[in-house]
Amino acid sequence: MMMGILKELWRDESGASAVEYALIAGLMAAALVAVIATFKDSLTNLFNTIAGKINEAQSEIQTGHSNP
């Protein structure tokens, strides 16, 4: 009885898909962290530039003239 249940569980492969998806998700997360770490300084500069342009535009709208 118990050996039959254990043999059935041993042959059951339905959980393999979940493990494979978890491994893929883990690898993708590691790759994302590596990419972000590599381009961190460039991304920071890009977003700071964008924020500065938005602040300049907001200031121009509020004061009614552009800054040279």
C-alpha cells in the first residue's frame, strides 16, 4: 500500500513545470539586476536630465517666459 503511493508520487511529473517556471523567473530576475547594476549611472543621469527639463518647462509656464 505505502510502496504503491510512493511509486506513484515518484512517477508524477506534474510539479516539474512549476519548478521550471521558478528557475526561469529566477534567472530573469538575476539578469534584470545585472543590467540595472551595469547601467545604473547612465540611467541616473538620464532621469536627472529629464527631471531638469521638466522643472525648466514648469518654471517657464509659471513665470511666462523662457530661461536662456
